[in-house]
Amino acid sequence: MFKKIALFLCVIQTAYMSSVFAAGADREDGLPGMPYQQTDPSEFKVCADPDNMPYSTQKGEGFENKIAEVLAKDLGKTLTYEFWLDRQGYLRNTINAQRCDVIIGMGSDVDSLRTSKPYYRSGYVYVYRKSSNYNIKDWDSEDLKKGIIGIVGQSPPTIPLNDHNLMSNARPYRLQRDLNLPPSFIIDDLIAGKIDIAIVWGPIGGYFAKQSKEPLVVVPVPEYQDKNIKGKEEWNISVAVRKKDKERMAMIQAALDRNQDKILKILDDYGIPHKPVVLGEKVGN
């Protein structure tokens, strides 16, 4: 999930709500015949998932909801949403159909959209129960060999996991979340003892570990891109708009710059692991 990368590695999305649109490639102008919104300059209209904690919900509970509130208030605009499940077709049916104008969290290197300067950087994390007495710091940690490792199939950490001969310990989870399960499902399995270690995207691991009544340890996964670019573990995150919306982005960028301290506090309040952004980063294939 690229949004969240895993978000953010690729944008993974699908049709939602009462209308189902024909399949097709994402286009900046959406699909032919699709109803467009009429732009209202008084609105700050955000594209968001209706049920994807810790990012967003229809009730405004996610950290991206809170960031949107800060930006809308700063700009003197009314915050509104177009909710759509963050799966295949998400961009086509939201921002590219002009049903909304802003995506709060997007990988900074996404070419199909205009992105802001990164406002935070996160990465994958190891999460394990404190009661296990594990001491996991990197891929050579002996304790990785002792338990069942829950990992999202095809996500970047599978590369170093395989390189360190740990795949036999792995329990894979689907890349595209089963909507019958809550976003916390991997951490839920960790707490229940179905797995011993979870390797997940930082915002997922950090937030649900903070919510857990079972004490959990969250440790950043070391960057691996110098060994294999497909194993890149850390990503810059930006706000995104349509390519053509240069003026809108300039307005949003100014609001991001003015409110960086408030945004970082929101991340901390939600337990979102973050580190200084890396400017000028080149991401290969």
C-alpha cells in the first residue's frame, strides 16, 4: 500500500461505493464520461480512504485527517473529502476524475502527480512482543531465527529476508489488504501469538503498537537499497496534487512550510516513526 507505500511503493487501489467504473489506465483527466466535480475555491477537497487507520477514516480519526485539518485551517478553506478505498483504480476514480484535489500522503517520487517537498520520511519496522525478550536490531540478529516472522508478500523487506536465509521462518500476508480484516491485522496476529515478529511499514507498526495493551517493541529496519534497490526500506512522503495544479501546490507547500512543527507533533501523537527527509534522493528500478 503505497499510500501507504507499501504506500508508497506502488499505488494500490480499487473501485468503491455505489458506482463501478470500467477498468482502464490512470489518466490525469479520469475516464471518458466520468462526472467531474466543479471546483470550489473555498474548499480544500481531499482524496482519502474511508476506513484505513492510522491514515484516514470517514470520521476524521487518522493522522492524515489531522494534517488535512491543519492545512485547510491555515489556508482558510473548508475541508471536504472524496472517500474511496485505497486500492486499484484509486487515482483514476478520485484525483484524476477531479472528484478531489489533494492526497495527503504519497511517495515523493511518484511521477504521475505533482508532489510537495517531503514533509516526513518513514520506513519499515520490526515489531515484537516485549515479553519475548528478543533483541532485534538488524538482519543479522540471532533472534530473527527463533520465531515466525509475519511479512507482507512482495514488500521490500522480503529482499533482505531472503538474502539472510530467513524465508523459511516467514508467514506471508497479502500485499492488498483483505477488506474483511482491520488494517491492524498483522499486529493483531502478533499480539495473539500467531506470529512472533512482524515486519511492516512504519506507520502501521508504530501506530498499532502504541495502541496495544500488550507491550510491543518497534525497531527501524536498516536501509538495504545499497545492496539491492528493490529492498529499499525508507521513503520520503509528500502531499500530492494533479500535475497541472502548479498554483495549488505552491499554496499547499507554503502551508506545509508554516506548519511543519504541528505536522511532526501529529506524527508523534500517533506513534508514526519518522526521520529527517533525504532531499535529492534518486530511486531506481
